[in-house]
Amino acid sequence: MGRIVSQIFVTLDGVYQAPGGPQEDTRHGFEHGGWVAPYIDGDFGAFVDQVFARPAAFLLGRHTYEIFASYWPKVTDPADPVAGKLNALPKYVVSSTLGDPAWAGTTVLRGDLAKEIGSLKERTDGEIQIHGSGALVASLLDLGLLDTVHLLTFPVVLGAGLRLFREGSLPTAFRPTGGTVTSAGVTIQTYDVAGRPRYGTVGE
């Protein structure tokens, strides 16, 4: 039985849009793309290497998939820890409109998301990793299909952009299972999904 594990970058105000570059995602007039770049250091690189040592498959939203598919197939060095896994392992993209994907090893998931992802978990042994794909992460969280989140919070506020935990998200509790802070100030926290929140009154 597979586990769905998300790795996602957010700002202090919860924005996940276009972390990698100015033109990566300009939807809704977003002008702050590339906000991750100033915080890349050895600690960050070590975390990425650890993450890419574990996947059995990848699950991506269409937008992130298209960004990855335009770049990673061109990186052919088998020793590259990211490209080696992305190019060799199965990739699943959730989309109702994507046609015949050119990136080898890609399967398009259509229709009932809960059924498709549930089936994927059942037939996969190991981590099914989601990178980016904020809207997909939110949907899987609402469906109770997300298992673990590696939340990387960068010390910057943008004031605009697509946010991970949007208004109307299903109330969800998380159990922290680890964390660290990089030398550049990026907080890396790991959480397992732990069901619904509990409520009480402080002092009672």
C-alpha cells in the first residue's frame, strides 16, 4: 500500500505559486515568481536529495507536470538525483484535458479522483510523491487521501498569489513528525495527517 507524500514550498502568508522562476506561473497577474531562489543552500539541497532517494512514483497536477515535462527530460545525466528518478519512475498526472503526454512513463488520471488515487495507492509499494501541485494537494487533503506533508516555509511575504490552505478547506489536524531550519532560514516541517481537529476551551 502506497503513501501519498507532498513536498510543497510556501511563503509565510501561504502562497505556493511560481516558486521556481519569474515566468513559471503568471496566472492572475502574479508578479513574484522565483521567490525560492535566494534561499537555496546546502541544507536545502541535502533535503531534496533525501526526498528523491525515496519515491516509488510521482503524482502531479497538470500545471506542475507541464513545467517538469518541459525541463527534466532534457537532463540526461543518470547521476542527477532528481532527473534520474523523475525520468525513470512512473508519473501520474491528474487532468481531464491533457492529451497524449510525450514524457515517457506518464499516465493521465481522469474521472473520479477518489477512485483513481485510491487505486493508485493500493497498487503502489512506497512513496507516491507530489511536488508542487498545490491545488491537487488541497483536493487530496479534502478527500482524505493525503498521508504526509513536507511543508517548506520560506521567510518571505508576497501578499498575492495562490494559497495552499484556501478558504473553505476541510478542517484537518496534523501530527508533527520532524523538522529543521536551514542556514538560509527555511523551515522544513514534516506532518502526518491526523484526522479532524479536536476543540476545547483554554484553561478548563
